[in-house]
Amino acid sequence: FSHALPIENLCQDQQTFPFEDGECYLPTSSEPCVEGEWAIVTNSMLTCEKIPCGPAEVLVGGECRNMFDPAACPAVGERMFVDKHGLGVCDCDDGWGRWEDGRCYQEFTRGFCDQNRIIRVGIKQECSATTQDGNHKPCIFPFFLSHQLHTACVVDSWPEPLSEEAEEAPWCPTLVDESKIVVEDNWGLCEEKCPIETHENQIVFDNDFRSDTNIL
């Protein structure tokens, strides 16, 4: 006999996997399977299998369990998820992140951080900006602007007026000082892939507060 070797995932969207029809689909979706089946990953390929459990249930250790049963994932900040193989796994809930000690910590709390630091989850993202001289430089996050901490590109308070072509374009700093305040003329217009701040969960500090962030 021979061991089956993993097949390289050639799908452009790395969250999807190839099916035998040559198309790429999301794991645990009903497409491209028939009613009562879902697509799960086996050896880096999707295969259609019968859905083993009822609604809001997931297979754990060969048994179907309620995904929202607190006893299924008793650790603080965890809940049950379905992995790409169709099995239940405990992982950090939305708005939480796992640290090096294996525990989940909630975003915007001090958690394991030193004094005057907060936890941010999932903001480690490559992002560049086009500067006034046409160069491309990495955005610097987080940064302070008008006593507010920003962790993504912003769409107001531009360092100087924009042209009509660039009106309301998001921007970010490309250099900040020790207090995380934008250094004059060191900013640019964000690329399309950059995160844009929506002002949800924005943190406002008083004039004397300076902070750093730990990234999960």
C-alpha cells in the first residue's frame, strides 16, 4: 500500500479548498454537495460527507454536542467552533485572542499586559501608504491623533487638505514619535488592502495618557 500525500492547495482564496469538479469551496458548506451532506477537508481536498449531527450540534469525540453548551469549552473566553474537517474544537471566542501561555484574553483589556498597555487582537497586518513624494512606506499602528488611539487607517483629520481626486481617502502615519504621535509630513494615503477604522471600539484617553499595545 502507499501513503496518500497532501495535495497543495491551489485555490486563490486560502480559506477555500479544491473539489473534484476543479472548483474551490469553503469547508463545511453545503456547496457542492447534495442535501444532507457537507464538504469537509480530507487530505487537502474537499469530499462530501453526511452531516453527522443536528442543527447547532457538532461532533466531538465521536458524540454530537451542543455548540453553545458552556461545559463543552469551560476555559475562560473559549467556545466551540467547527474546524475544516467537520469536528468540534475549542478556540477563543470573537473579540478574544490566545496568548503564549495558551489562555484566551479579551481585547481592549489589560490582561497580561504591563500597566498602561492594552490587548489588541488581530491587527498585525501588512499595510502601506503612498506618500506625498510618490513612495510607498509601511503604515505605523497604533498612533495617537487628537488624544484618540487609532489602530487602522482613518478617514478624517488629514494632516493637510487633499486634492479632489483623493478627497476622503483613508490615511496613516509612516513615522511616529515615542508618544506615538504622527511626525510632521510623515504620512500617506492607504492602499486598498489596508484596514479602515470604523470608530467601533475606539479607545479615547485623556491628555496625559500614553499607551502601547500588545498584539495577539
